[in-house]
Amino acid sequence: MSQAADATTTERARRHPRPAGPPAPEALPLELAELVTDPDTRIVVCCGAGGVGKTTTSAALAMAAAEAGRTVVVLTIDPARRLAQSLGLVELDNEPRRVDLPDSTGARGELHAMMLDMKRTFDDIVVAHSTPERAEQIFENPFYQTLSSSFAGTQEYMAMEKLGQLRAGDRWDLIVVDTPPSRSALDFLDAPNRMSRFLDGTMIRLLTAPSRTGFRIASAGFVFFSRIISKILGGQLLRDISAFVAALDTMFGGFRERATATYELLRRPGTWFVVVATPEPDALREASYFVDRLSTEQMPLAGLVLNRTHPPTTTALSATRADGAAEEVLEAGGEGAELAAGALRVHAERMALATREQHLADRFTSAHPEVAVRTVPAAAGDVHDLDGLRGMADALTGPDGDTPTGVPRRRILPARRR
Ligand SMILES: Nc1ncnc2c1ncn2[C@@H]1O[C@H](COP(=O)(O)OP(=O)(O)O)[C@@H](O)[C@H]1O
Ligand SMILES: [Mg+2]
């Protein structure tokens, strides 16, 4: 869209914040308090584009469930430093640690938090599934070192592994899972399969085990292909891979089995996905993909958290009237005129922003009328301590009635009168 056209659209939105025509469908309310306190809810997975508030939402939902009396663990992937500190996650130890909740939160249950250490999780799998000597061999292998710390998808896969481990212990009433900041939110669902395909991939076996029958019967074309690969990757790397594959041989079946088990776990009753987005086109587009994908995979979607919205303090005064009033005040002049006009302009801008955000939210709901929505207004600053999380938990799970500003929490602006 050209800038001029964009300006016209914005201007139109300002003049007609509630355009005539068919009203946008009202989104269903997303009852997160009910969701996280229901004894049948055992796993909640928060997913969405990067930077939208997945980690914060995960921690806040876990806190709300703990306050309601449940024993909860939140598996965070990449908590911001200050949030990690406030949760007591000062070092990566790959095990849950109890969070000291202040009395003011009235917690009756327990909140535990952990930060995923992807390499440690991978190492633990190796230790659990091989002899000590073999594990040593694998750990020393440069290819393993690269794979366990940087292979695209390893983090996603390990998050799923860890989820499987946590769920197996049956220690937790509820596990809340944060997802990695993938380039695409979908990586998370694909990881278990991609990883197991990679690890027990026939091609790798053929490429790296020249003594095996597979290679001997391979066609001339394949031999040529593998020489090229060898040239590109380098002989040493191929030998590393070869040794790695040989050492890991006994674990292949295990990887696929666990990947399948975790995938099934995600589809079991008791697991719910919460998609998080901000009221921005890119984030909502990603949320849309995710909603469709979950539905294709028959994974249970609880709803959408529309995070960091900007509801205006009052909707009694439209953007147009506020702008008009600002001009009148300035024309009249006198003491305080500038200040009053400034306040009116700020209000006009907030109304325009809220209108834009509501428009995006309506568009999402038109495309996915079945998806329940909860909006969470932007807090004044970052959410980086327990107080901030408490506020976030309230905004997520408090009653979805009218807020003091008259804006129901599932809308940014009040619903249109019909
Ligand atoms: N409702 C909110 N109000 C204000 N800041 C928020 C809110 N939700 C998240 N944030 C901030 O936004 C940043 C990104 O949030 P985070 O949860 O780390 O996103 P993600 O895990 O999706 O990448 C953090 O600095 C966090 O404190
Ligand atoms: Mg995060």
C-alpha cells in the first residue's frame, strides 16, 4: 500500500471509528482461569511468533494455577534475564526449582520454574540410552557437539523431550510449556519428526557407512553424489558423522519412538495450546497459520491471547472530536491551552491506535470465529518481576467483565451496539 493510501485509511479510521455495515463477529471469551485450574488440564503449551509474550504468558499462567492450589512447573526456553532472575533461575541446571512466591499472591499451591538447557537435555538422553564408554565417545564427537548445540530444530526437539520427561514423573498437576523463539512458529510442531527423520535418516547411514551393504549396492549416481557431498562437507566431518551414527545406532529407534510419544502426548485430552499474538499484522498472520495447523493436526486449541493491546482510558470522546477540541482549545488560547490540546491529541492518537488494533482483532475473528480470545493490555513497563507477573496473571485470568474503562477484556474497544 502506498503511503498516501495508508494515510487515507488511517484518516478514515479516525473519522469513523465504528464503521457502519455488518458488525464484526464478537470473539468468544477465553476463560483461562477455568482452563489452568481445571484438574483435567495437565499441559498448556504457549506458542506464537517471537517477541509477542509467550514466555511472560507461560510464567503468568503457571503462577495463576499455583495460586489456585496446583503444583505447577513452567518450562521456559528463553526467559529475559531479569524475569529469569525474579523466578530464581540464575543458573541453568535443567531441573525445576521452586519459586518463592510472596505471601501477597496468596498462593496455596507451588510454582516451580526451569529453563531449558538444550545440550544438557541431549546429553541426558545419551547417558540414559548408552553405556558410559559409548556416551563418552559420543560426547567427544565434534559432530555431536555441533548437533546438540546448534542444529536447527534441536531446541524445539529438546523442549518436547523435556516435556515428555516432566510428564512421565507424574509429579506435576500442570506443566506449562513456553516454546522456542523459532523463526516460524511451526518449527515447534515439526521438530520431533524432523529430528527423528534426520537421526535415523537412511541417507545419512548410506553416506556415512561405506562398509554397509547399502553403500555397496548403491548406484553409480549415488556414489557420485556422495563424493560431492564429501567434498562439500569435508572428509573429517563425514568421518565424525560416521562415528557418531555408529555410536548412536542403538538410540535411533528410541528417538523415533519418543518423538512419536511426545507428539501423541500433545494430542491427548488434558493438553491445550494457547496461541499468543500482539495486535500487529505479522504476529496475527503467524497466529492464523498456527490455528490452522493445530486444527489440521487435531491438536486442541484453547484460544488466542492478544497481548499488549492499547485500550484508551475512555471511549467517550472519539479521535475526531478530540482532535477538533484540541484545535478549538488552541484557537481560544490562554493559560494551559497547549497542555490541554496536547492531552486531547494524545487521546486522539490512542483512540486511533485502539481502533486499528480492534480492526486487526476483528479481522482475525472473522477468519476464525471459533477461536476464543482474551486481550491483555500492555503494562506500563516490561514484565520482569513477580509483581509484574502477578499483574499479567490477573489480566489473563481475571473476570472478563467490564474493566474500569468500560472495555471488556476480550475487546480493545467496547463492542458496537447492534
Ligand atoms: N502485557 C505486557 N505488557 C508489557 N510488556 C510485556 C507484556 N507482555 C510481554 N511484555 C514484554 O515483552 C517482551 C517480550 O516478551 P516475552 O514473553 O519474552 O516474548 P516471547 O517469549 O514471545 O519472545 C518482554 O520484555 C516482556 O517483559
Ligand atoms: Mg520467549
